[in-house]
Amino acid sequence: MTLLHGLAILLLCQSAGEALVRLLHLPLPSPVLGLLLLMAALAWPRLRAPAGQAADALLQHLSLLFVPVGVGVMTHLALLSQHGLRMALALLLSTWLGLAVTGWVLDALLPAEPAPAP
């Protein structure tokens, strides 16, 4: 029963994010807001255990979640052959940019190490 409670928590957070984005016309994706709501909900230990059990169950079957994406790619092979090189370049550049920004943020947030004594 805890698994069902956890799935209900996950779906309620996602639905609440969707509702808030639509009602308040917020300029961010509803799953992102739902994830922020889930992070806030996980502050209560009573919600943490069921949500963790549901997350573990979903992670065990994560590979099944990629099947629809694979089917979608296969149905649009013409677009992929037409724009594939540009998509690969955009993916590569955005990955490098994300890594660089992450490094800069980490460097800014970590305390400086003291200089070694001579």
C-alpha cells in the first residue's frame, strides 16, 4: 500500500505543478514546478518513505520508459536524417555549456582551499 501512496504523492505533485502553471500562466514547465513541490513535500518524513518506495519501483523499470521515445525516433527518421547533424551539434554544445556552467558555479560556491605552507 505504501507504493500506491508514493505514486499518488508523485502524481499529485505533478498535477499540482500542471495546475499552477496553467492557472498562474507561469513561464516554466509544469514538471519542473511539480518537482519543486515534491522537494518541498519531502521535508515531511511521513511523505518521504512512500515517495522513496515509489521512486525505487519506477527506477527498477526505467528502461521501459525509453520505449516510447525510441518509437518516436523511429517514426521520424526522415526528420532525423534531415536535421540530425544540427541536432547532434546542438546536443554536444549544450552539454559542454552545461558542464562549463556547472564547473563555474561549483568553483564559486566551494570555499577556497588555503595555500600550502612553504
